[in-house]
Amino acid sequence: MRITGLIAEYNPFHNGHKYHIEQAKAITGADAVIVVMSGDFVQRGMPAILPKHMRAKAALEAGASTVLELPVCYATGSAEYFAYGAVLLLEKLGCVDSICFGSECGDMELLQKAANVLVDEPAEYREVLHRFVRAGDSFPLARQKALAAYVSPEVLSEPNNILGLEYLKALARIGSKMKPYTIRRVYSQYHDTDLQEEFSSATAIRKQILSGNMEVLAGQVPVKFLTDLQEACPLHANDFSLLLKYRLLVETKESLLAYADVSEDLANRIINRRNQFQNFEQFCLLLKTREITYSRISRALTHILLGLKNGDDTGIHYARVLGFCKRDRAVLAQIKRDGEVPMLTKLTAARTMDDAAQKMLATDAFASDLYESVVSDKYGTKFVNEYEKEIIILE
């Protein structure tokens, strides 16, 4: 059986994601698709707009065979850590032949060339990079300019290209034999806020969901998922504002430095400005500087909210199954047979895992319970503990 791996957030799931699954099967010749998906918090440092099991169900209905959860320490990390954790999880399954990701350029040769430069850092590239840093550019901007001068102007200017480079770097870092493929992003751009005819961005679709305009999403998302959306309980970052404010009030500058993505400068800004806190998004904007991006700040605040500290990303210790299709149950059998880490379909089975795995899983469960508590409070629904939730099983 040939298996390809996809890395996604599906925040939320839409027609472009369905297209990706279909095209991934076609260009890789895969018999099955395993998706590694962010859980209830995503890489932008925000809560997912919809719960992870709902998003996993949409992926399975659209053709995925199995959906696994990316541990939250990686799911909320920078592009580098997000990509590394997801690629490592696919590698640990022992049965994935390839990975397939979307990109704006759709040019694997160009992306691989750029990734090789970032991995090998030839002397000429380092010289250009250091010149931009000395001129006062932040490291990310200096890297973008250096790579543009050394390889191509477009490579680091688009978000999916950037993630693609990080996937390729991760494959090289772990010495993986999984073959990479890329699919060109179609129609809408990543940050487009307006709906397109058929393939709209997740940003535009989130805007409509949060406005309650579900009816305009007909034709934008798969029909079955649209039905589920009618009963959805979407969340916004500001729904977590009071929880975050409490966390910030009990922290000191010294304690803040223990959290992932919190620099000394950011810790000082948080302490000096926390009395001006109004809500999650307002505080991100208040803290933003030329050197500290909005995304970096939102990730740091999410790490504080969830208690994610430096060093919590200690590898991959398990493969948490969010859902699978019965027709492709052979995929689970192959993971169980060839995988280097235990496969979890029930969290109670995790009691025999080692301490590092137990700690990582406890963090994942806490993040999901916190998310569930906000849903329950906002919509008056029953709180369901993470250990009580059942995986999605489709025919």
C-alpha cells in the first residue's frame, strides 16, 4: 500500500483542502492519505475556529483515510517547529512514502534549491545574510532578502512557500526518505478576505462564519461540512481574553521568560502594558513592534495561556488518532505494525507510556479541555472531557 502524508490545520475545511486531498492522491499515486492536523489551537497562535473532531470529520468525508493530531507544542510553534513536528510524526509512522504540500509557486525544483541553501548555508549566502542583518533588518527579513538575492524573490514572500521550505528542511534534518511533492495553490491567496467563486481562503471563510453568514458558504465548502456548520459553535481568540488576562496577572518578567517564544523584550512589554489589556487581539496589536511580529506575539500569548514552556517539544512520543475511515482500516494496521511510536485510539491506553509521553499528552488534553470549557461557557453546551471524547469513524 502506498501512503502519502498531508500536514494541515483545516481552519476551517474548504474546497481548496478537498482539492488538495484529491490531487495529492493523483500525483503521488497513493492508495491512502494520512493527515497530520493541528488540534484545537493553530500555528497562528490562535484557537481554531472549530473543534478538531469536526474538522477531522470533514477531512475524512473529503477522502482522507486517517487523521492524526499534531501535539499542541508543535501546532502552536513557529513555522520551523510546526513543520518539524509534523514531518517527524509522519516519519515515526514507518509507512508513509511521500508528503504533499501546497505552495504558491508550485515549483518543487525551486523550493528544493532554496531549502538546500537554508540547510547548507553556503558562504556567499551567509555573507549576504549578514550584510542585511548589519544594515538593521530583523533576522526573518534579512533571511528573506538574502534568499531572494541568492535564489528567487518569490520563495520567502508567501506563507505556503515558507511552510514548504520548512517541510523540506525537516525532511533533510531527520534524514527521511519520504518523497516531497507540491501542489500549486489555486485562485485565492492566503490572506484574501473576500469570498471567491469556488476556492476561497480560510481567512475569508472564517470571516463569514464568525459573522454568522453560513448561507453564503454554499459552494465554498463541501456539502456535508456545510450541514455541520449550521450547528457549529465557532470560537474567536477574544473568547479567551479573560483566561489570558488572569495568566498575565500572575506572571513576572522572570517567569514569562520560561515560555516558548517569549523574549526578554517581549516579557518587558507584557509586564509594562498588561494594565492596558482589553482583549486578546487588542493586546497583540499593543505589543507589536517592527522587530516583534503579530504572529510571534499571538503564539507567545497562547503559550502563556496553555503553559507551554521552552523545551516542551521533546520529540514525538505517540500518534493520536482523531478519526479514520473503515474502508481504509488497513492503514491503522500498518501504523500499528511499522510505527516507532504507540498509536492512540483511546487516551486511557496511554497510561503505559513513558513520562515524556505522559507529559506531552497531558498538555494536549489540557489545551483541548480549556477550548471545550470556552465553547461550553459561550454556547451553554455540555462540557465533555477530552478523555470522554470518541474518535470519528466513517464507513
